[in-house]
Amino acid sequence: MTAPPPVRAVSRPAPDSALVLLDLPADHPAFAGHFPDQPVLPGVLQTHWALTLGDDLLATGCRAATDFQVKFRRVIGPGPGLELSLRHDAGRRTLAFEYRQNGETAAQGRVRLTGAAP
């Protein structure tokens, strides 16, 4: 699976949440073949990156996820300032995420974490 782009900045508004700022260059491997004339970040990578960064930044302990509830509202293309908001609910064993680009919600979702500490 393609790794997330480098993190430009992280803020931690609360112990269970993080706001991540990413720059997504047009030559990032996530766009390879998806699509040549209009690069689009695949939804499966958006979810994978949220899970990966959620574990890295919030120590979710996630080894897998189920019960995906994701809504894709706008296409995510290359550019600076892609925001990813993460919120971990350890009691419910869920991770909520929202991607924002150009000030608009592009995707949001919630997944149930498996293999995470209760």
C-alpha cells in the first residue's frame, strides 16, 4: 500500500485527536494511473492513510478495521494543505476522520478498530 505523503504539521487539540497537514504533490505514487489527465486520490488510500496516521499519532493499536462508514464528497487531487482530522474513541474502539482540501470537506468516515487495546 502506498505510504502517506510527509506530514508538514501536526496539532493536538486534545489527547484523543490530531489535525494533520499534508502536502500532496502531483508526482506522489498514489496518483500513478489514477488518472493521467486528472489525478485523483483513491478512497482506499484515504482510509488506509487515516488508519496509519491514527495509529502513529494517537496510538490506536489498530491492526485492522471493520464497519467502514465513509462518505466521499469531493475528489482529492494534488496540492498543498490537505488537512486530515483524526479522533480516536478508545471506549468505542473507533477512529473518525475527515479530509479537507481548499476549505471544503472532501471525505469523512468512521471505522471500528480491531486488535486495538480496549
